Amino acid sequence: MELDRPFLQLPYTFDASALHDEVAALEGESWLPHPSGLEGNSAVPLVSINGVAKDGFDGAMAPTPWLLQSPYMLQVVASFKEVVARSRLMRLAPGAVVQEHVDFNYHWYSRVRIHVPIVTDPAVRFFCGPEEVHMAAGESWLFDSWQRHRVINNSSQDRIHLVIDIAGSANFWREVRQLQRGKAAVPAQAIAFDSREQPKLVTEQFPCAPIMAPGEMSAIVAELMADCTANADNDREILEYYHDLLFDLVHDWRQQWSLYGFAPEGITGFQELLARTRSALKQGPRVLVTSSNNVGINPVIMQRILGAALQPHRAEEFATGRS
């Protein structure tokens, strides 16, 4: 994540009224409950695995019928000219909340979310780190999902946002850096619906490797350990224990990778390395805590490393480019 602040407003605005009309045209069954059952939270998949109504990140992404039947929404998603990952309409009922949390799974290690509010109210407040904003209808925003964040809908109407997940090209992050430095990377643009436009939507096809590259694993481990080391309240002996445990995984993972690559013969060895590391984690989610956002290390290890490092079922399509 290259954001240097909790929130950043992008210089693009959209016609919230036109987007609202397209949202209103969606059938009721298009709204799916939150996968974790959070009360008052629902979503319409717009870009999903194979374009079907399911949640998840591990698969080739494609537009859903709901996005394809919404020409302006499709234009908005495509207007950023980025490779689009899982994206949705997200609805928060009156009085509902998104509880404080951190997005620490593997998907969020290298992706950022663009918010385009469609239906909202000044009583809808978004909190991230030490800051709080109201994202007005038609605006576009980024936020740092590694910081603790939450949302409260204190209004009497649904809050509906279009949310677009991307990793971001060099052009995108160059623009972000310029904005953060107080420089106008591009002039502010109001993007209205153009019925003549044929949007070119490019969606993510390979969200993760079937076997995590050793260099990527090393980078994730180094960053996580540096974050925990910066917390003076962490026990030094446990820090050393986790440093050695995780870098032992990195070194043996690299050795296994150098012998087998994506070959099926190496899968059992990779599985054994993950099982060895998992069984050696100390009890309790907060045996070490990050300095940056006060998150316990074990859940991060489980989701960002151990749960994401091996997806052998995708090896053939990753190598051939054919699903």
C-alpha cells in the first residue's frame, strides 16, 4: 500500500443520479447478504470469479450480468483504465455499521479500493486510522485498508457505494503520489454518461500464483516482522522466535521452489512446510502485535502467508494462460 494517509480523494466525479437510476433497476435478489452475516450489510457482485454471484478472490474475474446491464456503471468502472479485481455495490442499511477491522488477507497486500458513493447522507461517516470523512455522492476516494477502519450509517436511508478493487498500474500510483505531494497530477474531471462509448473493461485473471514466489514471501515476512519489532511492548524473545520461524519457512520454501517450481511432485513438500510453520505458531492471536495498527500477528500469518502461499489447482492455467 503506497498511501501515506488514511484517505485520499481522487480528482474524478461521476453522475450519482444516473448511477442511482441503474441501481434502482436492479432486481431485489441481486443483493446478496454479507458473507460473514453482518447485519444490515449487503452487496451486488459486479466483477467476480467467472462473473457469477459468489464471493471470493481466487479465480479469473469477469463482469457479472448486473454490471453488463448497467452501461454507466460499466463506464465508471472502466474509466480508471486499470485491471479490475473483485468489485461490488455495497449497501449499508439505516442505522447499520461496519465494525472496526483491518483488511489483512492476501488480496489486500497489493490492492487498493476505490469508493464512488451513489446514495449517501452527511450522517454517514467513514473512520480510518485517526481520521473521519463523509464521502459525498459522485466523488471518488481511496483509503488505507491496513489501518483500522469502520463505517456508521446514522441516516434514515440506505448508503450505497460502488467499490472497485485494483492493484494499480504505474500510471495510477504516479498520479496518487502527485496528489499526496499536493501537485495536480491531472485536472479535475466530471465524467458523465456517454451513450456512444464502448467501455473496455479489463479484469484480473491471475490474482495469485499457484505457489507463492519466494521473493514475495520474503517481502511479506520482512515487512510484518519490522512492523512487530517497532512495537516496544512486544516480547523480544518471542520476536526472535517468530523471526526465525518465518525466515526458516522462507529459506526452505526457496529451496523447494528451486527444485520443483510448479511441478506436481513438489506440492507435498510445500504442504509440509506450511504445516510445520502452522503447528509452530504460539497460542493466542496477539502473541505479537503490529506497531502500525495494533493487529495480532497470527491471523495475519494465517491469511497473508500460510493461506495464500499454495493454490496448486491453478497451476495449469497459470502456466498456459487457459482456464
